[in-house]
Amino acid sequence: MTDSSSKGNFWFLEKDFPFLKKIADLAEFYAYSDRSCALIKMRLFAEKVTDVLFCEHFLDYPKDNTFHERLLVLRGEGILDDAKSAW
């Protein structure tokens, strides 16, 4: 197979964000065999995505540089929507 499905679900990250693809692939790999590990990889993926967004938008990291604080900054800047509005 040469289509995108043979490359996994995260093939589109390969060119610009290979480190994100690797983390996402690992989360997917462990999804059924080691759910705890998969959750850790998904959290790491989400944290790295916030790092990418801070770099792409030239934002300063918050003083209390936690994942939660970074999400609040991204939401305050209008980069992330309120999660409740998505439901």
C-alpha cells in the first residue's frame, strides 16, 4: 500500500513535526496493550503541541509554566477555543 493509510493515522505530521508524529505513533501503538503508557504519550503530545503553538505565535511562556497555564494563555490569546463550545 502506498496511500496515507499505510503510514498510520499521523502521517501528516511527518514533514513539519516529526517529533509529534513519533509521540502520537507511540500513543497509538500502546493504546490497547498498555493504556497507562498510551495516556502518558497523549499527555506528552498535548504538551508538545502547546510548545509548538507558543513558538509559532511568538508568545512568552507564563511565569508558572505548567501545561494548564499554557492552555489558559493560548485560550486568552484566542488561539484555542473554549473546550465547552466544541461540545
